[in-house]
Amino acid sequence: MYPPTNPQASAPEGERPPLLVVVHGGPTSAASAVLDLGVQYWTSRGFCVADVDYRGSTGYGRRYRDALKGRWGVVDLDDVVACARYLAGSGRVDPARMAIRGGSAGGYTTLAALTLRPGVFSAGASHYGVADLAALAADTHKFESRYLDGLVAPWPEGADVYAERSPLTHVDALSTPLAVFQGDEDRIVPMEQAEAIVAALRDKGVPHAYLLFAGEQHGFRKAENIRAALDGELSFYAQVWGFALPADEHIPPVEVAGG
């Protein structure tokens, strides 16, 4: 957990900071306790950042890693929700301003938290996140072929489990403002998944932003797009939660539709 830190600014007395729960990709990866400019981007702008190593993350032994087997979309959601509730309950963050963000598998947990565990977070950001587990199981790159058999259920025998844990199945419960960031050349999580989520947000009138980056694949690589995604996400939270952006940074406001 990284508290907000900026030697040139301080919060009004008594105000608790917003929380940003960061969900790593993988999903059997891990957060890294090293200098991360992506984390500093948020802490220097007043956010408390919780970088969650939910069950299944590497670095804590086989038993911890194996706890995700067959339970992706269950225990990871339990852990990110428990983290947010603990920090809010201990008075360290503002419970009305808690967001969740992640990319790829972390984007899946983000979308699943907002659809399968609604009411905890008041904003979210999915960066090329998985919205349809069945589509990922049926058509993914060779390196991760059959990967989800162990994380969710054997495919296609367990199709009902894939449907039950897919955010797209539960868009009726999606009522949280959400920013979606996607590359138009992504072959691992195609843009159709992002656009299905955006369409649901649009149909329901939920505040949302959608930034599609031309020429980007699974993970943004161009410096200007990486910066645009960060600034766009910050602008989205500013509009949803009603705070002003630093005037000297000249961050262009992202277009927020719905609401």
C-alpha cells in the first residue's frame, strides 16, 4: 500500500484520500516492490494505491499460487474487495472514492469486481481487459493455450462456469462509472470485447469513457499512448468524483458519456 505523497502539495485537513486498487495481470503474476513510475503517477496526485497480490500470485509459495486453480473470478475478487474494505474501515481512504484498475487479466478482475461484486467501488478502469472468458478460452495465442483449463474449468466442458464468471454475462449489474482503454490491433483480447462492455454502459446510461488507440496491441507501447491512457484515466476520475486537475499539467479532459 502506497500512501499519497507530494512534497509540493497537501490535502485539506481531515480529508481522506481516494483509493486506487491496482490488479496485476497474469493472472499468476505478482506486484513488484520496486520503483514504479506508474504508481508514483497516482500517489503524487493524491491517490492512495493498493497493489494487490491476490491469491494465485507468485512469490508466496505453491500453496498460495495453487489457491487460484479453478477459482479465477472468485478468490481474486474476494481479495481485492477485502483490501478495499479494510483500508476504508481503518479510516485510511475515502470509502466513497474507491476505484479499481487493471490490464489484461487485471482488467478482467476489474470488470468482474464491478459486475459480480457491485457496490464496493465507485469507479473503475479496464485496460484491454477480458470481458468474455469463453472467447478467450476458445481463441487465444499458442503460449497460453489451455491456460484457463486450470484457472477456470476444462474447456468446453465447463462452458457454464465460463459464462457464470464472465463480466459480459452480468452487464445488467454494471452501474459503476468505467473507463475503457483498448488497442485496435489486440489479438489476445480483441477490441470487440471492450466494445461490448462500452455498448452495455451506453445502453444503461452509465458514465463511461472509451479510448481506442490505433496501432496498439495487448499492452500499449508508444510513449504518447501510455501517457494519454494515464491522463485520460485521471481526467475520468476527476469528472466522476468532482475534483479539479492540476492546472499546470494541461491534461486534456477525456470525453465522458452517459450519466
